[in-house]
Amino acid sequence: MPLRIVVLGAAAGGGLPQWNCGCPNCVAARRGDLPSLSQSSIAVSGDGESWSIVNASPDLRQQLALTPALHATGLRQTPIVSVLVTNADIDHVAGLLTLREKQPFRLIATSEVHAVLAANPIFQALDPDLVVRETVPVGEEIAIAPGLRATLFPVPGKVPLYLEAGEVVTDQEGELTVGVELASADSRAYYIPGCARMTPALEARLRGAPLVLFDGTLFRDDEMVEAGLGSKTGRRMGHMPIDGPQGSLAAFDGLGVGRKVYVHLNNSNPVLDSRSPARAAVSAAGWAVAEDGMEICA
Ligand code: MLT
Ligand code: MN
Ligand code: ZN
């Protein structure tokens, strides 16, 4: 069976438009001139029937409502068998609170991500008798749904914003930020919504991959500063830019990846506008820019 991926939310935290933002992209999205985007999540299936949600965004309720394959199939039955989270950022875990309706599912993450969830009593709303919290070490392949396997691997990143204290290491490699290799019987894909920099290990892993969904948060490292939207660079937020010598366009050049799709797009990112020079640049390099509802069969 092929791998089916549905991009539930293509945007980074905040979405497009972001509630308090008047940047050109957010204004255009409110006018309907750009497609609105919800926050970072994908759904994956290896058998076309049961699904795993990878990252539970604050927009999950709406995302599920808009995706027929994920609708309830019986009185208290859902095709969703597991939820895997790649870090403990708000845009990837707040949606767990939407899933609190006494429904069994497996909640899969590394021990460090589980520790952050365990330290937040609000997640006790997920009934521990029904929602099994499964710890998966990086590098170990596990089945996350029938016909669907996942392997987590370390990716440079940082602690969630709400846990930042003192000097923050923005490109720590460990279990707090991971990417995931997804595999069905016949195919494989990588999902990496946050990545602070390309490493030799990551390069080796991704070389020749048939499909990669990758961190497209910002086009230029300083684009939010330049646009007057804040003081942070992409790197300070734990995200490598698309453009520039240390950017993902350059990092993927020559890796021979079959299909490359940018996800986790911040609303400031010029690639969101299909007529922009930035979009032309990523398209010329063979990248697609995700939209909500995009289906990818691998
Ligand atoms: C990020 O991806 O940098 C975070 O989701 C930011 C946030 O927590 O808002
Ligand atoms: Mn995020
Ligand atoms: Zn904006």
C-alpha cells in the first residue's frame, strides 16, 4: 500500500491570518486573496483506513471536520488510532485538548516530550485509562497504525517557547525536537516541521528520499525583523530559513530528494504568495508549498 498524507494545517504557530497580525499576507488572507492556512499538522495512513495524526494543532477540531477520511465511523468510533507529536510546542500539542472526549488512542512521543506533557496538568484531561502514552526512543521503528511504521530521529531545535529560561540553545540535538520517517509497505516519507540547521546526519538520512515535508517557517532569517513584526530571527526560533547560504534551498541542493514540500509556514513568509519572486525561487528549485487539505500519495 502507498502512504497517504493529508496536510491538515500548513501554517506555523499563529496560522494565516494570525489574529493580531496586519502584515501583507495576513491582510490578503482576510480579503480572500491568499488561501487561509491553519496550524501545523498532518494525517497519515498506511492502509487508507486507519490514520495517525502527526502533531495536534490548536486548529485540530476544524481540521478534522474538514477531512472526511477522519470523520467518526460509528457511535464512538474513529479512524484515528494514534497521535504522534514531534515536539511540545503549543502549535503541536494544544490540539490534544480537543481529543479529550473519552476516546482511546495512542499518544506517541519521545520521553522528553512526554515529560513536558506530564508536567502540564491540563493534559490529564486525556483520560489515562483510555489514552495510552507511549514513549519511543529515537531510532526505534514502531507501528503507529495498521500498515504504518514510524521512526523518530533527532533534529536540531530548542525547548518550547513557554519553557525558555536564561540562555537558550536554539539548535540542540536530542529528544525534544524530532523528525519522523513514515513508512508503509511500499513507500516512505519524512516529516520535519522544525529544524534549526542541516547536519551531516540529517543530510545522510534524507539523501535520495522519495518525499520530504520540511520546515518552511521563514524565507529569510531576518524577515520578521525587517517587516517590523518582531525582534526574532528564524534561527532564534529554532528554524533554519529557506533562503541564504545556511538555508534549506541550499541544504537540499544535490540531495536528490524526489518530492520536497514546505510545511510549517509562518504568515510572514513571502512564498505564501504564489506571484512572489520567493515562490518562483522555491518552485525553480523543485519545492512545493503546502496548503491545507493537500493530499500526497507516496
Ligand atoms: C515554533 O515553531 O517556533 C513555535 O511553535 C513557536 C510558538 O510556540 O509559537
Ligand atoms: Mn511551530
Ligand atoms: Zn501576518
